[in-house]
Amino acid sequence: MCKVVVADDHPLFRQAMQLAIAGLGSAHDEPVVLEASSIEEVRRLASAEHDIDLVLLDLRMPGMDGLAGLLALRREFPHLPVAIVSASDERKVIREAMALGASGFIPKTLPRDEIEDALGRILRGESYLPSGFADEAGPPEDEARSRAERIGSLTPQQLKVLQLVAQGKPNKIIAYELDIAETTVKAHITVILRKLGVYSRTQAVLVARDFFGGATT
């Protein structure tokens, strides 16, 4: 019996995914489905349930901030399999999600039988990518993978600072919101620029906005 978390803020889609997951089981081995409508609910479930086989994660849930939510979840629960289920099928988003450790990327537009096939593969320990994507993904060291790895090198606090910088907030406001000294914010930004391989705050903002907003549909 497998246990799957369906994390999506749309109840109708959660119900649709439950039907697809139910199709994987048998009369004697029905999958257990848990629901979450925000990244915080996913965290609570992952902390309380230690036998989760898979999290199906929507990129537009509250608190996700694009791929930043996936990054945070992979850091907190590194052994928890997470697959993205999204209305977006942009090549860049898929590449970065996989570079951050996703077990697969399932477009919401797939027919139910293909979604069931994708879920079955992932639960068997395989990865899943949309049809034709593997031929276009490029080599492992492509730009998207490199950027995901650079973002992934940031600490949780540095990631928070970068998110606020991307929102256009000045150092003083960032310091207030994070309850740290303004000099600490400046120190974080210096390290962030180095880790991202950029030379200005503007360049860092462009990288961040592209990353955090990479899945906006």
C-alpha cells in the first residue's frame, strides 16, 4: 500500500488526482491519499507521516514562490520523493525542477491514463518527463541546471534575502522583515552575488525573478 500526498490549492484537481492514484491500486491494496493546499501543509504532513511514498506538488500553491518551494522542501526532507504536477510545461521550468531533485514532472494537461502511467513509473523508482522532453533537455551542465544548482547553494536565510531583494525591497526593509541588522543583510547580499556568479544587485534580481516566477501558470 502506497501513501501519496496531493498538494494543490484547487479541490477539484485534488479530486481528479485521487481518482488517478486510485487507479494504481487493487481491491486489497488501495493507495492512501493525503491532501494539502499549501506548502506549509505539505511540511506538516511530511513531519507527521514518515512513510510517505510520493508528494505531488503544484507550483502555484500558496507559499511556493515558483521553484523556491520545491527547493525548500527538498532541503528539509531530502529523502522524500517529490514530483511536480503543473499547468506549465516550459522546458526551462522542467529542467530546473529536475535539477533541484524532482522525481518527475507531470503536466496537468495529460490524459488520465497517461497520468496514471507517470505515477506508476515514479512510484516504481523511475523518473518521468513529458513525451519528447528528453530529446530536447540538453546536457546535464546546461544553463538551467547550472542556475538551479547556484540557487540551491544558498542557505535558507540567503534565499529569503534574495526573495525580498527580487521584490524590490531596500536593505532597511529587508532587515526589518527578517529581524536582522542591515549590515547582516549587506553581508548576505555579498555572498549571494558570489554564489550566483553575478556582479550586481540588478543581475541577482533578474536571476531571482526568473527562478521564483519560473512557474506562473
